[in-house]
Amino acid sequence: MNKSITKFESILAKIIDRAAGDEDLKDAPFVQLIRAQVPLWARCVGVKQDDLLEAMEKLRNSAPGIWYSEDRLPLPDAAGVVVYESLDEFKLVCSSHRFRCPSCNEISHEPFFCSSEAKPKCNWKAYGLQGCLGKGHRFAIKDTFLANPKVHEIFMPVELEH
């Protein structure tokens, strides 16, 4: 068996043990997600799967079932997730600093909350319960993925509107 797989399974076993209490969590949804999607994301961003899982575990600040979720780590290339090589590449995409609010459809100069001058005040937030209502821009940054292993969602940059 490959050392990387062994280390990956060892890290996963520790996550399961810490979360389990008296339950058997070997087939819990978060375990299935880790087994399926962490290796895919590791290949996508060019890192070892055990390094990615270790980085995620160091940053984890909630229960595994919440931390390892479809919102944080959807399947690569699913639901319009774009992977940028670097933060600089991402910044080129939204260089106008103009974003479409998914709620009021007005232009915001902030990517995470509506700053439009529309009346009544919109106040929509990309990080709220309903996110960007399926109208936002979902992306990951390859060269910082180990430090921040998640898919981000912001209001749609006007440069990407079709």
C-alpha cells in the first residue's frame, strides 16, 4: 500500500475516532465526502491528498460533518467552480470591482455584500444562509489552497456575466 494512502487513512481514522463517541461513523456522509473529494481536489490543485487532509484538519473549527461539507468542498468542476492558479489571476477577472448582487440585481462594489444605492436598501450577503442564490461566482485559488482549502463564493463579477 502507498505511504500517502496509509497516512491519509491514518488522518481519517483520527477524525472518525474523535467524532465518533459511541457511534460507528465509518460510513457517515462526511467520511464518504472526505474519501471521494479530498483526493480529487488534491489532484486538481497539485498537492498530496494527505497534505490536503492534514491542512484541512489543522484549520477545522467545527464538527467534521459541518466542516467537511459540499459547501466547503464540492466536486471539482461541479456547479461552475473555477480554479485559478493564483490570487493575481483571480484579481484580473474582477478588475473593475463591480459585482452583480444576486438579490436586487444592482451593481455592488463589494464582492460579499450588497453596497448598491438601491432603495430600499438591499443588504444581501454572499455568506448568508442562501449564499448567492445560484447566481454567484464559485472559485478556488490553487496556490493558496493548502492555507485556505475551500471553495469561495462571491457576487458575480460583471466581467463574467453572460
